[in-house]
Amino acid sequence: MPKITTSEDFWNHVTREGSCWIWAGYIDKYGYGRHKAGYAHRFAYELHTGKMIREGRQIDHLCHHRACINPAHLRSVTNKQNGENRKGPNKNNTSGVLGVNWNKRHQKWRAQFKHNRRDIYVGMYDDLAEAEKAIKAARNKVFTCNTRDRKKDYGEAA
């Protein structure tokens, strides 16, 4: 890991990819930039805002690029809020749409998501586009931090 002694040394370990500022030092197996003081994105957030990250809070990457340390792409959130801003569907998803899967029994697209550890059933749909529209609208009613559904572009690089 690079030895960081000043904030200038820290910023010398950054490359730019579009609007993302990518940590060019050590990247851990999860894709996060690391340096002697800890996680690079957490250090960048605290350096930029001048505030310590409160206990129990996480730093959410709005751009979904774990090595990005652009302070404009980082925000302090709870674990629940961080989960609301997921990049996309799981690998085993059959539709390519987060929260929508094919239901063989009913031969329809089933839309549902989790909120506060509870399944929120949105409905069954003949058309995938209709199911996607419905689940996005439902998530926007209850989620506070899902920039993905609100279409705000943060220069996703990964």
C-alpha cells in the first residue's frame, strides 16, 4: 500500500475515468481502494466534507464503482439506504430487471422487492416493460436512496 502522509500524496494516487476518480493504489478483493489510513473512498469523503463518518454509517458510491473516490459520487448512508441503491439484479435473475422474475406457474412476470426485511409484492404482469415500470414506481414510493430508479447519472464507470 502506498504511504500517504499528506492529502496531496493521497490525491496523487488518483486517475480519472470519465467523471469517476479511480484510486490507483491498492485495490482489495472486493474492488475497494485501500491505503494505510483505511478505505480510500471513506478518507476522500471525510477529507472533502471535513466531517467524520458517524458510527453505523456507510459511504455509498452513487456511480456504483467501488474504486471511485470522487467526493461528488459519495454520500453517507445507513446500511438500509445503501441497499436501496443497488446497481442491478442478481446474477440468477431471469429478466435482467431488478426485482422482476418469470413465474412459471402463472406464466407472467412477478415484480417484488424487499423493504425493511419484508417482501413487497407489486404484481404479476404479461409484459416485462410493464412489470419494470410498476416496480420502479413502487420502489420510488418507499425508497429514499435509489438513484438508479430516479435516473440520475453519476458517470458510472464499471
